[in-house]
Amino acid sequence: MRIRTGSCLCGAVAYRVEGEPLRVGLCHCADCRKSSGSAFVFFALWPRSAFSHSGEIATFAGRSFCPACGSRLFCLQEATVEIRLGSLDSPPTDLEPSHEVWIKRREAWLHPLPDAEQYAEDAD
């Protein structure tokens, strides 16, 4: 079984996730753009049972981050966890987005990913 690890910038929070993600995507929504400071967020969704973390986290509007360095890491939900893939310890070169959400807010200079499903807002 594949195990991936991740952490915040300062190392105070670490996490681990087992297996392959349920889905991988890009989000162009206003909340993700604001909270990441970027044009989109690269994320993947795993079952909550495949996830564990250590260290103190803070949470705002469902988004968990390190209270010391501010690194945004994951969104914990009852059945799933959405991980910000930039926080993985190793680059996620084997994870390719299968869908893009909130494309109605995608920057005009960003082209759609050719093999990814496109959703004007959230995917069902």
C-alpha cells in the first residue's frame, strides 16, 4: 500500500495518508484562491480512515493549517480528507488532476487540462 507523508513549512504539523486518492483535482473558486494566495489549489481527496496527523492544528471555515507558520494543509470532513498536495513531503508527480472545479472563475490565461472533467462549480 502506498503511503504519502506531508507537513507544514515549520514541521510542527505532520500527516500521513495511505492508499490512492479517491480523486485529484484543481479548484479555481474564490475561497481557494484567497486562502492559497494562488490562481488555483491542487488537491486530492482520500477516505478519512486512511489519514492521520500529529501536531496542533488550527481550523478556519473547514480549512486546517499550522498555527505557527500558517501553512494550509487539509480539510477534514466526516468521511473524507482533502489534502493540499503542495504540502506533501515528496512532489506528487504521479498524481494527475482528473477534474477541475469552479472553472467559471478560472483565469483566462489558464487553459483547461485536456483530459480532466470540467465543472462550472463544484463536482457532484
